[in-house]
Amino acid sequence: MKWTSGAIATVRRQIHLAQEYRSRLISDVVTGKLDVREAAKALDEDGSGGDGEQEVLLETEDRVGENLGEDQR
């Protein structure tokens, strides 16, 4: 039963971090710290986003990750 407690704690921590990430991402977009015009443009081009959407999302995640790292310094 000990390993399940550890697994549950790990999953709870991951959920917490995902919620934190989501909140930070929304905040950065709303305050203009993160420019999402490229993502919007990629979605507008064909309506589905396609590969361009994935690339923009990955770049956005990198930028947010960098910003989170700066706040923790």
C-alpha cells in the first residue's frame, strides 16, 4: 500500500503543477507578457491549426517555462 500512497502524491503534485502552469499561461496571455498572435494566425490559415499550431504551442510552452524559471530565481 506504500507505493500507492507515493503514486497518489506524485499524481497530485503533477495536477497541482499543471493547474499552476495553466493559470500562469492565462495570466501571461491576458497581461500581454505572452504574444499569441502567431498561434491565432496558424489557426486562421486553415481553420484546424495543423502542424503550425503544434509548433506555436511548443514555442509558447518554452517561453512560459522560461518565464516561470525567471520568477523562481
